[in-house]
Amino acid sequence: MAPRMMDNRSLSNLSLNPMTQVPNLPENAEATTDVPCNRVQFLKIASDLFQEPMARFMDASAPDWNSPNGFEQRTKDRGVVCTTWALQFKMLTHASIGGFLSHSEWSSVVKALYLARPLILLTFLAGQGLNANFLQEKEMEYLIPRNGRDGSFTRNSMAHSLSLVVLEEEDKIYRDKVKEMKGVFGDRNRQNEYVDSFLSCL
């Protein structure tokens, strides 16, 4: 039975109540992507309430993309320039992806490790730096060098970092490490055990 929606509901109440059983879902369905919201009462309510503010957000946050003159024409045979919101996970699954330049938000890191995509990181916000430092200690990513005084970086340091992680044989440790981590992040049984262990502590 789904938890009853209340104005003063708590996260702990929601997480501890049993969820509605939804039949006929795809095998290995994920709750956040594969459960039809119209078949679970509280998800349907949340989805309906979310539509208007999400539409406003998408309209307001459309990127102001101004590429250098001729950039898209010069690169049209070597890649794709996407100037709107993109499906990150779907793009990362493509076999041609040899590395992932990311800001180091944890959800992006998890996707990269799940798919064994070598990480090249360029951080901007506080939490991203913490993630990057942790990953760097474990040799699971390469952090693009920056000026220690003002945080600036150069096109050469960017190009060198990408080449080092994706192509250079002497630095294949970054490629090897993400393949090793795929055995952890891509192991559904292990991840389910982690969740069960966490829930048992609540």
C-alpha cells in the first residue's frame, strides 16, 4: 500500500512505509525511470505538481550558446554539438565515448564508473571539489590543472588532460581503474546488498 500523502509527512515515514506493488514492469526496472507515475498514487500526485515548475525551469535555464565562428561546421564530422539539455546516460553508453569530461557531481561520477568511462574533471562548486579530491586519491580520475590563485585554466591544459586520460599508454591507469570500479558500481546484487544494509540501520 502506498504511503498516504499528508501535508506534514516526513521522509522517514515515506521511506519506511511499504511501496505499492506495480505489476508487469520491465525486468530490472528502476523506480526513478521505469515505474509509470500514473499507476502509483503518490507518484502521480508528485508528477502532476512538478510539471508546471519544471516547465518554467527548463524555459528559464535554456543555455545561451554562442560557439566560435565556424566551430560547428569544423567539427560536424568529428562529433555532435548539443545546445539544449542532453540525455547524459544515453550518450555515455555509446561505444565511441573514450572519456567523460565532468564537473564531478556524484550522480555523473556514478554513471561514468558504472559504464567504465575514464573521468577528466573540471570542478566549479564546493561539493564537486570534495568529490574530485577523493577520486584523485584513489586514482579514479584526472583533475585538470588550474591556476592556484585564481582557478583559471588554459586550452592547452584541457587538451593535454583529455589526451593523457583517453589516449596515452603510460597513463592508462585511469582507464584501468574505471574498468575495475565497474565491477563494483555495475554489480546490481552488490548494490542491492548495500541498500538493504542501509535500510536495516533505519
